[in-house]
Amino acid sequence: MSTNFSPLRRTVQLTLGLFGFSLTMAMLIHSGMGAMPWDVFHQGVALRSGLALGVVVVASSVVVMLLWIPLRQRPGIGTIANVVVIGATLDPFLLLLERIAPDPSTAGRVALAVAGVALNGVATAAYLGARLGPGPRDGLMTGLVARTGWPVRRVKTAIEVLVVAIGFALGGTLGWATVLYALGVGPVVQVAARWLAPHLRPAVVPFSTSPDGAAHLPGHLAPGEGSGEGGGAPGAGGRGEVPGEPEPDAA
């Protein structure tokens, strides 16, 4: 399968992937069963500050990108799109879900969480397949990997355990869906990447993703392909060491 997608397809994949990533973030949050790791942090900050969740996601993305400067990371079109699209659509998606299912049953909450994880994996593969730049949080991770020489698993775990701990302490939702995301989203990304991101080498597609989250999109790209973002989760880093050039919540 060709890995050279047309500019039109890359743009469509990036856009749909980011919208899908934002929607699945909202699904996991609305389920109340546990958010993505970075979203546990975003929730906690939003609860304490009184700011809208989308505003917190954007502010967090900007702060994270400032940390790119000493790491010599460079944003791409996808990086900026990650911040803008997810920041602008997360709160509307949450309001939409609140109107559609204001008080979901236990079965409904479970369905939201499971579907959110599965669809997030597809959205992540679409975003990665666009190859238009890493999300803010994955850029931080890959920059640290490049500067420290530590494996992705160690850096990713350290960052996400830290943000989950802070977010949970501030009141963010940590639950079984957070763990399901950690264990389940990577395999979904790997399967979806066969069609949406064939340039990803199977040996280095991780077990967890963030655009950013803002997300966050997980994974490595083949050597020389830069990076992309996904949500990610504690302890669910990529397989093996970093290839020639390191690699997305979403956010």
C-alpha cells in the first residue's frame, strides 16, 4: 500500500482525525468512568479554576509548547490544528452529549467509554496518517526522548503518571476507563494504521496514544517521518527504542 497520500487526503484525515479525537475525549469524560490521562489533569484544572474545559486544553497546549523551545522541537500545521480544533470543539461536543444523554444508565456509560476508546484509536491513526506535525504533548515526549536518550516507554509513563496524579488530586476523573484506554487504544491504532497510516512501522506502533490532548496521539513514525500526537496513558509506551527520528491524546 502506498504511503504517499495526496495533500487533499492528508488534510481530510487530519481534520476528521482531530474532530474524532475531540469527540472521543468528550465521550470518555461524559461517561464518568475515567478520562484519558491528560484529560484527568485538564478536568482537575477546570474544576479548580472555573474555566471551560476547552480553554484549559488550549492553555495547557500553549504551556507545553513553550517547553518545546529548549528541546528544539518544531511545530507543524497539524500541531496548530490540534490546539485550535480540539480547543474549539471539546466543549460543544460535551454539551451535545449532555443534551442527547443527560443522565446515562450504567450500561450507557460503559458503552460511551468503550466506544470512546475504540473510536479514539481510529481517530488517532487518521491524525498520524496525515503526517503534518506532532500534537503538543507528544512533541514534549519525543523532545525529551531525543534529549535524554531514555526509551519512549519510560518518558511517556513518567509524564502521564505525573499529570494523572496532579489531575486526580485536583478532582479529575480517574477510573477503569483510564486503564482501558491505556491498554486498549494502542492495538486499535495498530489495526487502523494499516489503512490510515501505512507509513507507521508495526514494530514501533505503541500500545497507547495524544493528539493531544489536547490531547494527545501516541506512536512512533518510521525513521525520518517526524511525530504525531495522541492521548496516551500511564505505563503504555511504545514498543522498543526510538527509531531514527522519534515520533501523537489530541490534545
